Amino acid sequence: MGLPDAFSFMLLMSSLQTIILKVGHLIKPKHEGRVKEGFKIMFLNNESTKFKNVWTTHSRSPIAYERGRIYFDNYRRCVSSVASEPRKLYEMPKCSKSEKIEDALLWECPVGDILPNSADYKSSLIALTAHNWLLRISATTGKILEKIYLGHYCKFRYLSWDTPQEVIAVKSAQNRGSAVVRQAGIQQPILLYLAVFQVLPFSLIGILEINKKIFGNVTDATLSHGILIVMYNSGLVRLYSFQTIAEQFMQQKLDLGCACRWGGTTGTVGESPFGIPCNIKITDTPPLLFEVSSLENAFQIGGHPWHYIITPNKKKQKGVFHICALKDNSLAKNGIQEMDCCSLESDWIYFHPDASGRIIHVGPNQVKVLKLTEIENNSSQHQISEDFVILANRENNKNENVLTVTASGRVVKKSFNLLDDDPEQETFKVVDYEDELDLLSVVAVTQIDAEGKAHLDFHCNEYGTLLKSIPLVESWDVTYSHEVYFDRDLVLHIEQKPNRVFSCYVYQMVCDTGEEEETVNRSC
């Protein structure tokens, strides 16, 4: 485990501080805060306020959801879920397989920024196509507003926010070479490419190659909040400053839409067929900010002051989490967190998204919210303690007694242990945070015979108190993949069944009049 020197540590802190500084762009007007508080009171306190399944649909392609919009057919068709019943916003023309959208991000206008065009103040979808075009699409009409051709030297596949709503990273598929090259034992030096853009107006920061000759036998890399995170098969994770790399190793500054001469060829940057050349090529090992070894490269930073969470890099340590100070790698008091549970699926842990510096630790039958505080009379050391715990609603039947009769007729009592995630017991499957209403949402599932029944519970984010529970009418199969979203007056459940069958269940908040209404079912 590497400890950063003073200079590297300052760089790391500067990069991480952007996480807090960028929050300023998300601040809403005071009156909007009052509206949200009023909505929260109505949502929680009104006994007649319930959630009703108003729409169900099925699809053969993945279904995605982003802030009141449901996307079908690889983002080609968009449905608004804001109205009392979902309605189609737009449908883009059919396209070839090479033109389909592979990944997308929803961009929303930042508060307080002055933008070049009036149309820029409306939300848009940033989309990546299979043939390496980066598109900006109107989120309300589906009209293509901007197009950027990335190039043909690699296959770009993934989109992510480096800095939310400000900087995006476009990541290529990993370069494994042809089958002939692999059989010959020839190692491909370039693992992948990262293209980094400032959003709206679109401007290129640079395209970076991850080269094994520089970084060693790296298995993956990503970009987050200005930090290049490089991962190795051994479990090692290394952090570098992307800004420092760009300043030190940029071969040529490129501007979208401008003429450029590169490698003996002249073209326009971002237009076909020229695309965007890779203009950041690292020729020497960049300054290391921090390194740590963790099982399966699992590594998180958060808390106040900065701490990180890892699992010791040994298979037998799976499910054991160490919480350490970033400044000196010292283990916090009570910093080894291991949930006392016996289950098939591992528990998981992460820093609370509400920026409180707390930690959420989720197991099959409990959700622990932990707080990080100074040790009395020792401000340089910190300790972990429980803030509150949410427990599953189940009987204390971990040890079951079973009566059996031997051949001689003697009755023998045997005991066995039930797994904590036994499907016949209430088990937590999804835990999320709703920032606008400041609520923790928890999905609990119980399998009864072949039927799985689930309900979505809302807990006070400060004290953990159960405030409201919403039953989900559809059966929940724990072997399928599930996503659940809560967005003010909307609950949305996306399920992936075998053979690529996707289902979407939409619930709307209604004032219950005591009359039953039929659920609307449609296929898309």
C-alpha cells in the first residue's frame, strides 16, 4: 500500500475537492426548497396518498430510465413518465445496427451558467453510437443538435461523467487484438482509449491512451473527478492526476471543427473521416498520487475528513471492509466492519451519497448507517460508530429445530442454520437515497412458494425511522436482475428476465378514493 508524498497528497486533495466545489452548481432557488418540503410532508403524512401501478410494458431490448424519461429500443424511443399515464415524447427514425445508440447520459442545464444558444438551456441526451459518433440529442424532441465523429482507430463503447453535468469520459472497448495475434503470443501495448470532453458547448480536452509499456500489466482504467484510476489483476489500484498528465504529455491541442494536420493527413477535427486523433500519449510514468491493494480492485473514497474503504486482498477476507484515513493510511477505530451474516450473496458498503460523510453497510437482513467522528481528545484520529440500523421484518428463526423419527421409533431433534438471505425470509435487495426528499428507499423481498413479494420502504435519512411503505404488485424473482427508481411522485421498476425480456412497471402517486382501478398493460 503506497503512501502519497506531501506534493502528491496536495494534488490528490485538490482533485477530490472538486467533488464538493461542484455541488454549488446543483443549488436550487430557496422557493424550490420550500416546494420540495411541502411535497415531502404531503407524501409522508397523507394517509390517502398511495402509489398505484398505472402502466406496465415489455420489451426485447434494454429499458433505461433518466429523470422522468423512459428509453426503449437503444434510446431510439422516449416515453415521458411525468404525466398521470406515460406518453411518448418522440421516436427517432429506424437505423442500421452500426448506427444504434450504445450508451447515453442525460445532460441538464446547470444553474447560473451563460450558454451560447437559447436551445442549450433545455435538457439533452448525450449519446454514443456503435460507429463512433458522439451525439447531442434534444431530450424533448429527439432532434440531433450536435454530432462529433471520434475516429476509426478503436471502438468507443462507454459513456460516464468525469465531473457530473460538466465533463464526460468516452471509454473504448479493450484492445485484445485478433485471434491470430493472441495465438502468436504478441501483446497489444495499448489497452484502451479515454476521450474527455467539456460539455456544452462541446469542447475537446483530449484523448488519452492507456499503454501497458508505461503502466505495466494493467487490466482496466477509468476517469472520475479529474483522477485517472488504473487497475491491475493483482488487486492493485493506482491514482493519477489527469490534469497533470494532460499538461505534461499533450502532443498537440485540438479544437473541434478546426483544420488539423496529423500524421501526414489533413482534416477537420471531429468530422468524418478524420475524427479526433489521440493527442495525449504518455511517454514516461506520470507522478503517482496514491496506490492501494484491494480484493477485486474495490476502492472508494469519501467521508469528512477523507477516508477510503477497501477489502484486504485475500479471498478469505471477502465481506471484510477496512476504513482508513487517506492522509496516512491509518485504520479508523472500529474501522474493520464485518457483518455477522451467513448468506450466498455478499454484503456491500459505500459512502452515503448525501455528502454527510456517513457510510451505508447493507446485508441481507439489516442496513447499517455508520458515522465517522473524531476520537475525544485526539482530533487526528477518527472512529466508526453506528448512527442507526434498519432491520428486516422477520422472525428470529435462524436456528430451526426439526423432528425426525429413527428406524427404532426414537424421536430425534435436529437443528440447522437458515441462510440470512434465505428467500423465504424478508431480505433487502436494493438500498438507494432520494436526495430531493432526503429519504432512504429500501426494497425488501420475500419468496412465498413460487411468488416473490416485494415492497418499497421509505426511511428517515437522519434517524432511520420507517415513514411509508409501498407494496409492489408484480411478482419479484430474486434470480432476475432488477432496478428500482423513486422520483418524487413516481416509482419505476425495471426487470430483466431470461432470453432478453425486459419489463417496466410504473407506479404513480394517487389520492386513494377507495375505488379499484385496472392496471394499464401495454407492450412496446
